Amino acid sequence: MKGHIRERSPGHWAIVIDLHDSKTGKRRRKWHSFHGTKRQAQVECSHLISKIKDGLYVEPAKMTVRQFLDCWLDHMKSQVAPRTHERYGEIALKCVAPLIGNVLLPKLRAVHISAAYAKALTEGRRKGKGGLSPRTVVHMHRVLRQALQQAVDWEMLAPPKVEKKEMRALDAAETAALLEILRASRLFMPVLLGVTCGLRRGEIAALRWRSVDLVNSQLEIRVSTEQTKSGVREKETKTGRARTVTLTALAVEELRRHKVRQAEELLQLGLRQPDEMCVIAQADGQPLKPNSLTHEFARFIAGSKLTRIRFHDLRHTHATQLLKNNVHPKIVQERLGHEDISTTLNLYSHVLPGMQDAAAKSVDLALREALDKERRAKTIG
């Protein structure tokens, strides 16, 4: 039995193992994909040959999660400290494997993992008396995530393809038309906050007057809301961090008017307008449900002649207009509340070519002016 490796692309190898079929007498080959250095690929090739000779080889398509975890732990033995490897083994084989170890690796889906975590919290102890602590389940998640990432690198597990939703953004004229039509509607303020601040739906629904500083033209995004079957609850922002967003002059003006109107509405019902009240609220001052905002906006758009967009596209509109006006992506990232600037750049890469054109023209103009100045100086001299 022999084997060799072939480089498919930098860092990606095909491990080819020649086998003799005792039934037909013909030679057949097993192909495996491997990600790593040439030396690592050679070691993996020898490892596979040894497994086949010892009868321990399992076809990737027939490999269970438990069998894969055994292979992964063998691989990690030389990658981490001995105590770390022991801890990986304890979590992988004693916590993860009993729950999803029998699932075929290629068939593993998020629903299996989610159910395993839920079961671990309620009855995860080996003797069946109670569940594991949330901290232990977090460790399970970290170890399993690292192992499955290795499975992807080894091309033993392919992540599902995610279909990207079409991103739509309004230009300035379309935005103005939308706002004017909505001016007399309760949708006006949430839409204005979307297109001028880039707030998420849950952030708009959770925004309270105590977080709005109309004197300094700022608002602070501290929390968000989410709506589930059990009701509406506040939660931390998507990144887990608060952020401050500077308001446009238009937003400040409209928020002042909105605050007065809201106070007058509440006064008619015999209610006050405390700082804890939501900026976007129902007529009786009760918080607005996030889903209601989405559904009401969808109904309005469907009954109008305006561009068909989702409420979330108002956020995209804000980001796109900023970038087209040459605002630095770092500022856009901070206003949108993205955890990393790479998220902003990836989402709005379609806007960047236009920015590059403008940047090239500005550099060209500055250089030409400098060259003209240099030539004039030489002529005078």
C-alpha cells in the first residue's frame, strides 16, 4: 500500500492512497483533502495508511461525530499543552459525544447542536442527576466549534450555503419622498431614525427619552428589544456594547416636535411623559412591539408606489448615503454599531468602487496642482 500528496492550491493538498482490491485484483484509489503545510500533509498521509492497515480507517462520509472527535483529539495532541488536551478530551468525549456522538458528521446540523446544549443544561450529568452548568456548556460550545472548524478545513464537513438577501438602499430623493409621505403618520419618526441614524428595529423600539440628548444632538444606544412567542423583552445590543450616535439637525428638530406631540397625546389621557418612556410608543405610552413596526411599514410600502424595501433597508440607506458622501468607513461602523470594521466593508463593498473613483480623482487633482505650481516656479526662476 502506497500513498502520495498533490498540492491543489497553496496550503491545500490531495492525499492519494493506492489500494489493492483483493476481490477484483485491480488497483483503486482513495482521495482525501487536507489543509496545512506540506510536512503536515505527509504526516497525515502516513497516518491514514497506518489506519487502513490496522483496520481502523473510516470513510469520511460514514464517520460519526464521536469518531471524528477521536481523530481531532489525536491531531490536537501535538498542537496544545498536555493539560489543555486532557480538558479537550474530557469535554469532547464525556460531554459532547454522549449527546451527538452517533450523528454522522456530514449530517450534523445546527438543530442537533442546539438540542444537545439544551439537554446538557437539564440532564447533562453522566449519572443523570441534573444538568451541567451554563459555564460548562459554554466550554462544550467552544471545543465543538474548534473541532468542527477543523473538519471544515479538512473538507470533511461543508457548511451550508447561505443565500444573501438583496440589499436595497434609497437615494436622497427617494428618502425625501418617503419621509414627506409619512410625515403625518406614526411611522414617520421610526423611519427618520432609521435613515438618519442607521438604528436597528429593536434599538428604535427600545430607545427611551433619557437616552436622547437634544441639547448636544446625541442619543445613546444602550439596549435593544426582541419579540418572541412569550412576549417582548429588553436585551443588550447586538455587540454587547453601548454606542453614541450624533443626530442630524433634521433629526433634532423632528424629535423636539415629536416629544411635544407625544406629551400632548398623553396629557389627554391623563398621563405624564417620564424620561423612562419610549421615544417610539403607542398612543397610550406603551412600548411598541418590534414586529408591529416591521409589519406596519411593509403594509405601507405595499400600498404605495415607492421603491419596495424592508424596514431594515432604512439602515442600509443610511450607511450607503454616508459612504457615497465620502464619510470614512470607521465612522460608518461606529454609527451602525458593527463590532468590526470588516463587517461594514464586506456589507457595503458595492459602494466602495465609487469611493475609489472619487479618491483617485482627488489625488489626481492635488498632484496636477502641485505639478503646475512646480512648473510655474521653474518658469519664473
